[in-house]
Amino acid sequence: MKIIISGSLGNIGKPLTAQLVKSGHEVTVISSNADRKAAIEDLGAKAVIGSVSDADFLSETFKGADALFAMTPPNMGGVNIIQNTTDAGTAFAKAIQNANIKRLVMLSSIGADLPKGNGPIAGLYNIEKIYEKLNTSITFLRAGYFYINFFNDIPMIKGAGIMGANIPAGNRIPLVHPEDIAWAAAEELQKLPEGKNVRYIISDVCTPSEIAKTFGTAIGKPELPWVEFTDEQYLGGMTQAGVPEEMAGLYTEMGSGLRNETIAADFLNNDGKVQGKIKLEDFAKEFASKF
């Protein structure tokens, strides 16, 4: 198969590209960074450099492809983030239609069933709605909260001896490792189911207190506590750390959605299947190596 991967060689794109090339597929990787060209080619894939917001560039790149892994960048600028994300999805949709792509796998998220109250995930809700109108076979691959986001807590642990967010210690959070996403995406790209389908990819479901205890044990701080912040404290802490105000507000809203479990509700109540192989204890070793 001729398969297009957007998202360059990030935490998902690199293992996904390696898997598909190993399986004998002709893989093209889109990157906005020309410096990644050599690394992409070293994996046995073709590199195409351009912007995922450019529908004409995407239309040309998609010509002749059998399948596409569509991933919008996680940070679409410091302002107008939801609109920028949605615009990128609109460009993808136009190019998919122009190139008559038969198979699409979109990286989405838990909470993408909600139009609001989910922070930056609202952009993925908008894109799912745009893609639903396409005449192509689609899997919306809704991923959990990325384990690797917890690397951002390392300065807090070192500076204050705590982990925390605006989420209670006892709430359930569906988590995922990027390598499990790559495995599920590779599996889906090689299928051709009919219509539009949702697949959740979750590696583990844990509470913040379990996360703090597991990470603390891995780094030699077994009593590491999880502290629940108010929305105001969480927002203020991020802005003081240099996070742009709009992005900090969206992350705070996402934390609120995890606190009231609306973001996780569709998975927890209607699916609940943990398909990923990398559990919290496995990732804790990776976390400790970065600490």
C-alpha cells in the first residue's frame, strides 16, 4: 500500500513509519521541517516537506495514496488555537477529497465527542465533524492522555516535591503511550472497514494518586504526593511558567473536564477496553530515565 503519514517523526510518527516500512508498504512522511528529511529517508520512507495547513500542498502529496494517517500538530500557535486546529482539518479534508483517498485514520482524543468543556480537544471534535462528511472509510483513533505529558511535571517534583493539577487524586484517567498509538494506527491503516468508526486506544486507566506513587517509587521518592489545585492556581502556575495565556486556559479547561470526568465518560461508560500494552509501571522506568 501507498501510505501517507503526517506529523513528521515525532513520538508516534517514528515508530509508525518503522512498522509500516517493515511490513513492506510504500510510506511517505510529511514534515514541516526540512532538517528531518534525512532521518525520514533513513527509515526507508519518502520525505515531503510542507505545511499541513496548505490544502494545495496536501492535495499534491496525497495523489495516488491508498491510506492516510492524519495528525494535526498539538500546538497550533499561541493564539486562536482551536480555529487554527480546525483550519488544518479543513485543509486535510479538501485534499483528501481532491485525491480521493479511500482510507483515513485520524488521531483524535478522548473527549472528542464533546463540542466544548474539553480544552484543546474541541479542535479535534470540529475535525471529526468535518471528516464525517467525507466519502471515505474513516477510523477516529481516540487516544488517552499521553504518558509523556507527565515529563512536564519533573520541574515541579524537583522544585516542590509534589505532582499536581486541577484534578482530584481519585479520578480515573485513561492514559496512553505513543508507541501503543503507533501500533493501533498501523493496524487500522491496513484495514478497509466500511463507514465511520471510533476506536479508543488506551494503555492503562489510573488515578493521579496511583500515578504519583508509581513515579515516586521509580525515582526514589515513594511518598511523592499528588496535590489537587484549584483552576485559578493551575492557570496561574502555568502562566507564571511562561505558557501562553490562551493555551494555559485551554489546559485548565481540559483539567476541569478530567475532574468532572466528562472527557473520559464516553470511554469509561461505553467502551472501557484497554488495548495498549505499555502500562503505567512500564512507563515509570522511562519517566525515571528522564528525571
